[in-house]
Amino acid sequence: MGRYFNGTQISLANSAFHHAERLISDYFRVSAEKIRNHRYDVKTLAFLDKHEVKEGAFAHLCKYHYGKDEEPGAGGFHFYRICLQDDRILDAVERAHSFIKLSPLLLYIAAHELVHVVRFDNGEIDFEMSAAEQREEEEKVHGITRDVLQPSLKPELSLVLDCFSSRYQLGDIYA
């Protein structure tokens, strides 16, 4: 059975997503309202369906279609679900022996996933891609996320960014 975020940790996650929305808005030079117009929601592990749980990830993105399927543009729409993997996130913070803090890790995760949402929703990359394209996209998104977070750079966030650099992977550091 997985570990779940408590009320305080859920509040931190909500704050991280609101902060990330503002940073994404500044980075892409669009209004915060336009960022929120990208249809997405965020769910924590306790509220995920079985297929939304993914081992080895802090979060992952699912794409859903809602509405009429008869023909494209017939009133239906798509949206993204950011699926936070509470147990994996909490385990990383715990195993990092306090040098990785939850709040900056959540901010990184939020910004990273929102960059994906913007790129997919703007048609910059197709959601359905090959494994090789996925690896390439992850590298691009890591780079963009680093740029997005620069205005918020503090020592605790710098540690998180270092862990996602090409030199290290957070899994390597805490495993």
C-alpha cells in the first residue's frame, strides 16, 4: 500500500502548482488565465485510478477525451491529468536525508508537468510518441523547466535542479 500526502503536503502541492503557473506564464509571456485555459487537473495518489499509477516516476501525464466522439470538433474536448505519485515523492525526500526538501521538489515537478501540458496543448509535440521521442522530449522539458525556475532560484531549489541535471538523476542519489 502506498504512502499518501497528508493535508499539509497537499497544501504544499497546491501552492507549488499555483507558483508554477505564474512562472510558466512569465516564461511563455502569456497571461496566467491563458495558462489555466490549458485544460488540466492534478490528482494525488489517493485519488488516482489504477492505470494512472506509474512506478519509477514522481508524476506522469494522462490525456483524456470528453464529449462527442462522432467527429473531431463536434463539441468534445481533451484534458490532461497530472498524476502525482505521492509515495515516490515522499520516499525521495526521506531518502535524501533532508538535503532535498518537499516544497522545492514539488515546484520542480509542477513546473515540469505544466511545461509538458503547454507543449502538448500548443501542438509543439504529439502526446502519442515513440520511446525515443519521449526521451528527447524529457530532455527538452528538463531544460525548459530549468529556465522557467531561474527567477525562483534559491539554494534548496538549486539542489533539486542539480539532481535533475545530466550529471545526476534523483533516483541515483537517493537509491
